[in-house]
Amino acid sequence: MRGAGFAEATGHDHHDLVSVEGIKVHFPITSGIVFQHKIGAVHAVDGVSFSVRAGETLGLVGESGCGKSTTGLAILRVIPLTAGRVLYDAVDLADLRGRALRRHRRRMQMIFQDPYVSLNSRMTIGDIVGEPLLVYRLVPSEQREKRVRELLDTVGINPNTLNRYPHEFSGGQRQRIGIARALAVEPNFIVCDEPISALDVSIRAQIINLLQQLQREFGLSYLFIAHDLSVVRHISDRVAVMYLGRIVELAQNAELYGSPLHPYTQALLSAVPIPDPAVEMQRRAVILKGDVPSPVEPPSGCHFHPRCPVKEEGRCEVDDPPLVEVRREHWVACHLVTETKAPDVRAGENAGSEALSETTPPIPMVT
Amino acid sequence: MVNREFAETESDGAWTAEVAAVERRRAWQEVWRRLRQDRFAMAGLVVICALTVVAIFGPWIAPHDPTTQFRDGLRIDGLPVGPSSKFLLGTDSLGRDLLSRLIYGARVSLLVAVVARALTLIPAVVLGLVAGFAGGKTETLIMRFTDVMMAFPIYLLAMALVVVLNPGLTTLVGVIALIFWTSLARVLHGEVLSIKESQFVTAARLGGCSNARILFRHILPHLAAPIIVYTTLGLGNIILFEAAMSYIGLGIQPPTPSWGNMIAVGQKFYMAAPLLVVVPGVVMMATVLAFNLVGDGLRDAFDPLQRRVR
């Protein structure tokens, strides 16, 4: 498994390229027609901190509506932050204005979920890919077409089709065009917002391979947002698990999938089918009770406590568990996890479940 | 180079600028193809085309001068004469040829409608785009102003304006341009609101585009369909408004013929010579209906997903 060693193998140092420090994004809910007043807020992102290192892929997983896409957009400053800050190469983008902001912003790009709505249907793909080159004046205008052809070739689109319109391409091809547009400004960091969720299953592997190839070739860092755990496992160096606007667990890929510590992560992983009949027969999914609570009024204390099978009365619903490093490079936000003791979601076995190897994913059970 | 083995592109050699031009044409051809299947819209289009030809070539088509009062155009008792070989639709109360006045009236009505409608596009597009894109206080201000304009009794407003200025063709066009931009501005405001949240606009912003570039290059091209549809639909209303203003004497001034003032003159004789009100009335109704049918047809043709089930 390539996991941890990848960043070293490609010769990149481990410095933090993008640091996210306690960001919050609250969308106000207003009432009143003439005199609008705030009556509440959707706590889409509620205090998230992590960092993406140069050359690595950080996976961000969670259920729909947990705020993972909003986190991605907030990092790119498409959505304004309510609190916290985002450092890019140790520079806070909020401090920058004008030209410096544009220059820094260029380093961060995004690949969108739905290639059918992320390409302007009234522009040719050559114009779409070439627009950032024009706007940022990256190449002289007479060389622009040549550069566009190069970019299209890089992502596996026939450069001779640059005068065609997006509707003439398949979903996979459109996603490649979207990737070419993101690459045009030569970014270091790309937020991939569920880049394969909208694609045909047969095309997904191709796009994943392309993303990995580009990462090797250009030394890119990815924030890979997805709800598909197996894809995240395949592509990520480290994985962060999000629940209701907060990160509940963050660890190296092998560590997280091998020995998840947070009850939510355990439940999430137990829901993934295993392509091995013998193992699959024994798989016991932890079924979480109830629905994800509304982010308008998130639960007190630990956001997960109303659905947690192992919650401790009088503590989990009161205290907010901080994200602490319980092992090296393994951060968990749970009162029940300590350096020596993991929660009791697993049926009496050795708590940390180190016994489970990587090829046999954990089989958590509710006691 | 990279990744070729995965590429789904078919290797069809030369795609040139000409081929792209053909593709672009094809999108409009598609709209035309759908419009052609709409019988009502096609009927409307035929009426509009016929009227346009008549209006443009009016001086050559019309059998008589529209303002000449013929000696044989009035009966001995002073009433208009009925249809004859000389006056195909008869004459009006002053002995002028009704058909010629109708043809010249079409020129005036269509000219006022088209020019005024074109002028309304300016405030409609500017205010709609700015309100939708800027948001916040600007949006509230513009849209509430639009609401106030829509709630205003437009005939009262128009009459006040015309009386202050001088009644006539230019004044009428100006007044219409000041009044009839509201509904299109509202529609465009809504369209911009939804387009500006779309992912390709976010992508453009990340690609370094300025607000102006996003507005003109990414949002405006998507507004072509609503602009065309609502402009066409609005033409009918403007023709009616022009006729009403001319009817009450604040629009086109006699002796210049317009459908509205023809009805105003003819109504005194509606018992003796019903053609004087019936003919311009029917022509006007057909014209307005034609514009509305074509507008509806265009709306369906541009948006096949919302098309009613046949």
C-alpha cells in the first residue's frame, strides 16, 4: 500500500502546504421581509482544523450534509469564513489584497463533482481551459492555443477537439476537461470535491488513475472529499473523518482503516461490504440509530452522542471532546479514547483491534 | 503522451474553426426545428412576417395616400362609403381610404413597438444583471424599485408623462421604454441568481476571472433565451399600450394613422360603418396574438425540458 511513504518517495518534504485552523462556516437563517433579522444559523462547518502536507493526499470522508464540501469551498475562499483561518504556505489569505491575493489564489484550484454543470455550456473547451491562461497572462497570447493543446493532451483529451462544446463530450471526458482547467494555472493544491461521484462506475478508475498520475508528475497536493470509503482508502495518504461539521478522527490511511478508534469511524467502516464471501459472512455492520441531527441546532457536547452506542452518561452530552493525538499521527475527538484505551464498541476484544490486519477490515459489533 | 490508453476520445483528425461554427449553428437550428413543429407559433410567425412586409413596403402596397380626403369618399349624407373597387375596405369618416390607413398604421404600430421594446432592454438587462449579481443592499434597492414600478398604474403614469412632454411618436417611445422594462428585469434577476451559484461560475472565479468577466462572458450568454422570449412576449403588450394611448389621444397624433386613433375616430360611426372599428380591432388582435404565440413557442423551443406534453 502506498499510503504513508508516498510523499517521501516523490521527494517532497513534509511541510504543511495548507493549514486549516479552527475554521467555522455558519450560514445565517433570516426572517422578516423588510427588516431581516437573524433567527439562527446552519453550523455547516463548526471548528475544523487540519493540514495538508506538500505532495500528499488528504482524504475527507463523511455522510452527506456533514460539511465536507463546504470545508473545501471555505478553504478556497469561495465561501467566507465565519471564524478561523486558512494558511497557505504559512500566509493567511485573509491578509492579502489585490495582486498578492490573486497570485496566491492561483496556487489553489478545485475539481468539481458534477462535470455536467461545472463547464460553461456556451464556451468551447479550448476557451474553458484557456481562460485562466488569458486572465492570469500565463503565456503570450500566440502560444495560448499550443498550451491548451498540451493541457488537453495531458489529461487524455484529443487536442484537436478544442473547438467543440462541452455537451459533445461524455461525463468522463468532461471531468478530464475540468481537470485540465484546474491544471492550467499550475496549482500546488487541488480540492477534489467528490470528483468521481457523478461518473459512471466504469470511468471512475480512469479518473482516479489520472489524478494519481498528475500528482506524481506535478507534485500536487490533494484534499480529496468523498463519501466512498474505498476510493478514499485507495488514493489517500491520510484520512480525516467528519461528522456534523467537525472532524472526529484523523490518521494515516492504514492506521485509520486498520484500527479506527472513534465509534463513528468504526460504524462507518463496518458499513462497507467486503469483496470476500468468507469475511463478508461474518461482517456485522454497526447500525447507527436515528438520523444525522440538524446542523441548525447541533447536539450539545460531542455532536455524535445522540447516536453513539457507547456514550457515557453525564459526560458526552455535556463536554465537547477536543481532537487529541492519542497515538503518533492519530487524532481522535472522543472522551472514551485514551492513549491506552479505545472505546468499547468492539465486542470485548483487545480494545485497539491491532489484531485485525489491513486485508481484513475491522468487524465492529455493538455490545 | 500521458494517459493516452485511457482516453475516450475518438481519434477523428482535424476539427477546425469551420466545424465549430457548424456546431454552433446547429444549436440554433435545433431551436428552429422545435419551433417549426409548433403549429400555433408558425401561424403567428407567418402573420408577423406578413405584417412586417406590409409595413416595410407600405408606400408601394397601399392603394392611396392615407391622409388624402377623397371627394367620392363620403356619401351625400356625410357618412363613409362601404367597400368598393376603388376603396377595398371603404373609407373613414373623413373620406380617407381605410385600407391605406390600416397599412400605414401598421408601420407606426410596429415601429413604436420594436423601437420601444429595444429601448426597454437597456434598463431591464442592466438592472436585472446588477441586482442579481451584486446582491445585498443594491439588490434590495433595485428590486423594490422594480416592484414599485410594477405596482404603479401605468396609464396614469404614462398620461402624466405625455402631458408634461409633448404627445407624439418620440415621447410615446420614450414613455414605453420607461415603463415596460420591469418584468424582464425581474426574470433576468432570477436567472442571474441561479446562474451565479453554478459551479462553472465558481470555477471561473477560481480561474481568476474578474466580476465583469464573469458577468459578461459566463452569465450573459446564458440569458439569451429568456431575453428573446420575453422581448417577443412583451411586444404584444406594447402594441396594445400604444393603441390605448393613441385612442385616448395621447399617443400618435392625427392625421398620422395608428390603429388606436383609427378606432377612436371610427367609434362614433360604429352603427353606420362598423368596419371602421372592426377592421383595425381585428388586425390589432391578430398581431398581438401572433406575438404571444411566437413568444410561447420560443419559450418551449429554447427549453425542451419544460415543454408541455403533446
